[in-house]
Amino acid sequence: MKTSIFGLTALLVLAAAQAQAQAMAVDSDGSGGYSMAELAVAFPTITDENFRAADTNHNGEISMEELAAAVESGKIPS
């Protein structure tokens, strides 16, 4: 039972982080991910190091999932 509650809590936290990240960042070029320039509008203190740490699949863009995880973990300062 505790595992189920913990799992549900983790899911709710991730969903809230995704919603917060999505509300702040705008995919202005419609690529489906966020570039450093797009994230810099929503996160003015983001650095190249923050961006690289958040880009876990190393494709040069931050997906919504990567962004939510990075905001939640503090890799991208909010």
C-alpha cells in the first residue's frame, strides 16, 4: 500500500512539474522541443551547463519530459 501511495505521489509531482514547465516555456519554432534560446526566455538564469545537464538524450533540444525532470531536480533554476 505504501508503495502505491508513493508511486501515485511521484506521478502527481511529475505531472505538476510538467504543467509548470510547459506554462513557462514556449516552443516558438514548433520543433517539438526547446532550444537554449527558447528556454532562456522562460528561465533567464539558465546556463549552457544547465541546458546540457537537462538534455539527457543529447539531441540538442529539451523535451517536455526532460524539462519537467530538470526543473523538478533543480538542474534548471526556476
